[in-house]
Amino acid sequence: MLRTSSTSKNPSSLQTCSVNEMRPNLGLLILLIIIPSMGSLAGAIGVNWGTAASHPLPPSKVVELLKSNNITKVKLFDADPLVLQALSGSKIGVTVGIPNSMLKSLNSSKKVAESWVHDNVTRYFSSGGGTGVRVEYVAIGDEPFLQSYGEQFRPFVIGAAMNIQTALGRANLVSEVKVVVPCGFDTFQSESGLPSKGHFRPNLNKTMIELLTFLSKHHSPFFVTISPFVSFHQNKNISLDFALFKETARDRNDSHKTYKNGFDLSYDTLVTALSTVGFPEMDIVVAQIGWPTDGAANATSSTAEVFMKGLMEHLHSKSGTPLRPRNPPIETYIFSLLDEDQRRIATGNFERHWGIFTFDGQAKYHLNLVQNAKRLVNAQNVEYLPSRWCVVNNNKDMSNATASALEACSVADCSALAPGGSCYNMSWPRNISYAFNSYYQQHDQTPDSCYFGGLGLITTVDPSMDNCRFSIELRTSGSVSLHGAYLYWWMVMLAVNALF
């Protein structure tokens, strides 16, 4: 998307006069410089950076990971100060998210909106060359129109967007920062499965027209999730090959248009939906798209690699879709950068495994995310908790083991044990050990978190097997390992002894 930088927010009167006098020639010069480069800006690829993890990779490490992989755009789901501070000076284009829980208050109060913009945009903002954050979008909510939410957030979205827009105007940032609303994959649909019959969900028609009118007025794009995995997962009429961009997939024909993959099919269904309500030329940003690697059938690293390579080739080709052959998505954000063991799993256990990197920043498969890049670059110098795991003690009475494991899984992440998951085929009681270890790691390996009524046993022997990984969590600022506690106690005792 073409953007022009505003002048300094506090120019001297002399500077202002000079800029005004030069504006016609300067505008022509900028236009001549920018027009040839517009093609390079179109189709930019970024990533979603979520932080719903019990032991997240430190923000500074994530920014290093982004830079080492030449990722120039990132979409956030909130405005975490530590994340924004880490992004300062990186020159990475940032979409700052507003959680759904804030929409009601932002809708009801312009002062709340002004306060939010001041605290989360103005405070960090840089137009590109400075040491601040290059904020490009403010995202109103996280897919607030999802059908599963009902009317929980929908009534507040447009009002919140308008108030944030007004607040950006008062902060002199409207030419730099666009307001958008991320829409979920179920916002639009087609009963026949064909793009020519695409439309928005009937109960959203009025809201979508209001939103699209707002976006069009302020020259903002339509942010949407496209999920070939979920479409395949939920629709028996879609083949895996069709979802994976494979040449062996059977084509689907619609009104003299031929569809060779699930992405084009979904994208053009949205294009038709936009046209139906009067916005045929609306720019589209694919805000989320990816393929999970665990927690369900066909959610594997090898399958995800096939999908992602197909997607990258398709996007890099800039070939567009049958309905928009010369107008591909202006930006696409891969979902997601890292796995998150605390994400909601209401729609499936796969929700915690969307990352192209594992939770600790290690690439799951080979991928040319950026053209001319050979492969993904891993996070470096990652700090882990000690090499210890919690497993079931087979010498104890195992009659309550399953109940203890279920209790552990109610808090910890056991999504890999789901049908089709990487640990699904483990025999009892190894699956009990997996549950115990997940709980133990999430609780920083404290001894009492491996008790389980005497059923737990701490070991230094890695119990991982085949594709089932018994993870060790990252050492975070709040992590206190047993070794660390002992070391601290020993140093204190030395200091006390030295006093006497």
C-alpha cells in the first residue's frame, strides 16, 4: 500500500514555510520516485506474532528472529509494551492489535480511544527512519465477528474503529496509520462452495456495509483470514491436494473460471461478497493464513511445508486469482511465527501449533519465506530450563493416574495427545507421563509440580520418542529452577559464613 510520510509534528515556522513553498515540485518528485517501486511494495509478506505462551521467547529474541529471516512486517494481537520496545528502531512495519475485551469501552468513549492511541501508538511511533516503531495499522479486535462469539463484540466494532480513527486524527497520524478490522474466515461464505455465489453472513450484512464504507472513506484495506486448512478440515468436498496447491488436484470450474487451489477459491468467494455489497475494488490484506503442524489429522510439519511452499510460490508469482488476475492481496501475514501453548482450543487442538517456528524459535521445515532466501534461520542462544522431565513412577499404585493426567491437562498443554497429534499413538502410561511433564514444565520445574499424589518422578533421561517431543520450557525472567534455587542458597550461605 502506498503511503506518504507526514511532515514533522513540531516543525518550526521556517520549516513549515519552506515545505509549503516547495510542495508542488516536491509532490511531483515523490510521485516520480515512488511509482516505479510500487510493484515491489505490492504483495508484501509478513507474519503474525502471538504471545499466548506460558514461556514466550523474549521479545528481543523474536525481533532478532524477524530480522535474520528478512521479515519486514509483523501483526500483533495487542500492544504489549515489551514487544513494542523490542521493535523500536527495527524499521519493521507493525500492525498493533486491540483485544476484543477493549472494544466496548473504546466504542463508548472517545477519551478512552485517545488514551489508548497515546499510550500504544504515539508513544512509540516512528515514520520509518527513527528509533521508534513503524506502526502501519491499528487492528480493531481479533476477528470480533467470528460466529462462535455471537453478538458479544459485534455491536461495538464500528464505534471503536471510528473513535480510534478520530484519536489518530488528533494525534496527526491519519496519513501514517490505517484503522482496520480483522475478519475471520467465517465472515463470508458460499453454500454451493463456488466463488460466484459468495456473500457475507446474512446477520453481518448491515455491519459489513458500515465497515466497508468506513474503510473506503479512509483508504484502508479489508483484513481477512483465509484458512485452507480449516476449510479442508470442515468440508469433505475439498481434497487435501486442492488445499495444498498440488498440481494433481482436480480443478473446480465456476462460471468459466477455473480454480486449481483452495486459496484462490476462498479469496474469490470474498471478492464476490465484496462486490455484492457494492465494494468490488476494495483492497484486500490476508491477515492470517497458514497450516498447523500438530493436534489434528493432516496437521504435520511435512504437510505444512508442502502448503507453505505452494503458497509462497503463488504469492511470489503475483499471478492473482481468476477474479483478480492483476490484483493479488496487497499484503499477506503468515499465521503464525511461533507456536503458542496457551491459545484457545475451542475450534481444535491444532490452534496451538500454527507456528512456522516452534515455541523456542526453531524452524519446523524448510521454507523460502522471502524470495532468494535459502531457508529459515533459527533463533540463536535460546535459554532453557535444566534438562529435567517429569514422568510417571511405575512403581506406584497407578489406579488414579488417568485422573491426575486429566487434571494436569486442564491447565497444561496436552494438544499433541489429540487424535492425529504427534503423541496420539503413545501407549498408556507414557501418555500420562506426557501430561505430567507438560504441567511440570509450565510450572518452571518446581519439585511440587511433579508430585501428583506421589505418582510423579523427576528424571534426567529424555522420555521423547519418535515424533513425540517431551519439551523443556524456556527460561524466562520469572523462571526459578531447582538448580538456581540451590545455587542462590549456596551463595547466600557463603556470604553469611564470610561475615563470621
